Amino acid sequence: MKYLKNAASLNFIQEKCTNCLLCIDVCPHAVFSLQNKKVRVVDKDLCMECGACALNCKYGALTVNSGVGCALGVINGMITGGAPSCDCSDSSSVDCC
Ligand code: SF4
Ligand code: SF4
């Protein structure tokens, strides 16, 4: 599923990347892939800003503003006319996304 075009805050610094592949393993939306033995961002618009890649990257090659710009929540709010909510949390959870 794609979100808003060019809205994701994901930033990938190729020079810091050691191609350890951890981001490929943890990303739930297949934002990364291995091409010619190098990790690449294949489609930034697939990013849901969950923060898992940046949290797991030990080399500082990834940053993302997780939980502050849930594009799905914005879209849902536009469709329903209500407050932005992606419904990914329940009453026992404080954080969205
Ligand atoms: S986790 Fe970081 S260092 Fe490892 S492949 Fe991904 S961006 Fe590169
Ligand atoms: S923030 Fe989440 S969805 Fe976006 S690239 Fe990182 S792991 Fe994938």
C-alpha cells in the first residue's frame, strides 16, 4: 500500500550504510531491496513511518520521524471527514503506529 507521494520523512544516507540487510528484514512494507550488493530505497512512498528500520540500523544510515506523520491516518481522516486516525492502536496502547 502506498501513502501520500513524497510525504514520508524517511532519509537514507548511502555513505553510512554497511549493507548489513537488517532494514530489509525489519521493514514491513518492503521499502528496501538489495541491488548489485547494495541496499537501496526502492519506493519511499511505501514507508508507513513505523521507525523500525532507523531503530535497528546501528550505523546511523536511516532516520525517520516515526509516529508524527502517519499518512494513512491523514488519508482516513480525509475520507471519513473525522480526525486523522489510522486505527492501528487499541485502547491499551498509547502510541499510534
Ligand atoms: S540497517 Fe542500516 S547499515 Fe544495515 S543495510 Fe539498512 S541502512 Fe544499511
Ligand atoms: S519506517 Fe518502517 S515502513 Fe518506513 S522504511 Fe522504515 S521500517 Fe519500512
